[in-house]
Amino acid sequence: MESLAGRFATVTGGTRGIGRAIAERLLREGVAVAFCGRSGAAVSRAVEELEPLGRVFGMAADVTHPTAVRNFFQAVENAFGALDILVNNAGAAHFRKVGEMTGEDWHRHIDLNLNGPFHCTREALPRMIRRGGGSIINISSLAAKNAFSGGAAYNAAKAGLNAFSEALMLDHRHDNIRVTTVMPGSVETGFSGNPEKRAGDTSWMIAPEDIAEIVALVLKMPTRTMVSTVEVRPSRPRK
Ligand SMILES: NC(=O)c1ccc[n+]([C@@H]2O[C@H](COP(=O)([O-])OP(=O)(O)OC[C@H]3O[C@@H](n4cnc5c(N)ncnc54)[C@H](OP(=O)(O)O)[C@@H]3O)[C@@H](O)[C@H]2O)c1
């Protein structure tokens, strides 16, 4: 396995949940980690909490706004001078049947779960190619392949992300860019997706740290090998 020490990573949505666990895991590997979230207060708090683990940079930025994304990546470049790893993690879902969905609901899902990763990837690619390569991890969902009632906007956005991720991999593998799509099932976070599932006993759910462990393993694979897709499920989902 390759060492990640001395690498530079950017994680979107790093203030809590899966993104936060990935940031922590990478810091423990000796990676310098930049992250964003929309809430400036949450970013400042996370920077303070993560600083003891290593080199951290945080900034409030909304991944759905191309100008904010450009400014964020420029600020990361000013702080770190390099980018080796991008984790497109920021995402959310608010479930509604199609007949009850507004155009705004639809666009919000596509903007966050699909357009956001596109904007961030466009910023990351030239920087990685200049360095001779890099890794992009797209945090998708099993909802990308398993549609369910109320999930149309999220299902479609994550299915789009899977397709984007695969084409991106084919476009840039010869630039030494490795692209991995991670598709978790239910993860124990405050994810806006399905509050019902988060009521009561949640011990059956995947822990965010488990996803972070998988991301670290994928990144540490010898550079000759690319893990292109990972499906992750709770071993024993609630019946
Ligand atoms: N939890 C699950 O069961 C599960 C399952 C499969 C896939 N996933 C995927 O895993 C990813 C992380 O989910 P999670 O459960 O960890 O969610 P979470 O706990 O709600 O955390 C989401 C993170 O993203 C940030 N964020 C949200 N919208 C943003 C935006 N427009 N721009 C920048 N940052 C933004 C949030 O901070 P702010 O709110 O301050 O912006 C927060 O840091 C998502 O892509 C989700 O679809 C989750």
C-alpha cells in the first residue's frame, strides 16, 4: 500500500457526518486536509477541533455556486500550494413524491448532488494534472441504483453522479487521475435523507468512520490499481 503522508486533500462538506470522518481519517494518515461547508460557524468549529490532528484549512463555500467553488479552490491553493485528492462528499436529500415536488426541489437536488461535484472536479483537474496525477472520490449512494418512492430527485442526481464519475474516470485515467465512486447504504449521520430510519436503535447502520476507512484504503492502493466502484451496505439492515 502507498503512504498518504505529505499529500494534500480537499473534502467538500467536511464539517460533520461522512465528510468530517474522512477529513479526520486522512489527517491521521498525515494528509493536509482542506474542507468546506456552507456554515461559517461550523467550519470554524471543525477547524478548531481538527487542528490538533494535523494541517487543516477550512472555508465557508457552497458547492452549488461556481464562483464560490473557484474562490474556495484558489484559497486552498494559496494555503497548501497543491492538491492530490478531492473527495466530492457534500450532498443531501429531501424526499418528496414527483407529484408533490416543485421545480425548486428538483433543481436543488441536481445542483448539490451532481452539479456541485462537477464544479469541484473542474477546479481540481488542472491542478492535479499539473502535479502529474491525483485521486477523485465521489460519494454517491446506493440510491443511485436502487430507486424508491419519494426519492426521484435524489435517485436521479446520484445516478447522474455515477455516470459522471465513470466517464470522468475514462476521460482522465491516462492523466494518472484515479476516480472512485463510493455508494453507501444507510450511514449513521444527521443526513437529512430519512429521519424515520434514524429514530430509535441505529446500531445496525454503517458508521461514518467505516466509510472513511474505505476511502483511506482506496487511496492507499498501489497507483497501478484503481478501485472504480465500491458498494457499502449495513451487514444486517433493520427488517
Ligand atoms: N448518511 C447516509 O445514510 C448516506 C448514505 C449514502 C450516501 N450518503 C452521501 O454521503 C454524503 C454525506 O452525507 P452525510 O450523511 O454525511 O450528510 P450530513 O451529515 O448532512 O453532512 C453534509 C455535509 O455537507 C455540507 N453541505 C451540505 N450542502 C452543502 C453545500 N451546498 N455546499 C457545501 N457543503 C455543503 C454540510 O455542511 P453545511 O450544512 O454547513 O453546508 C455538511 O458538512 C452525501 O453526498 C450523501 O448523499 C449519505
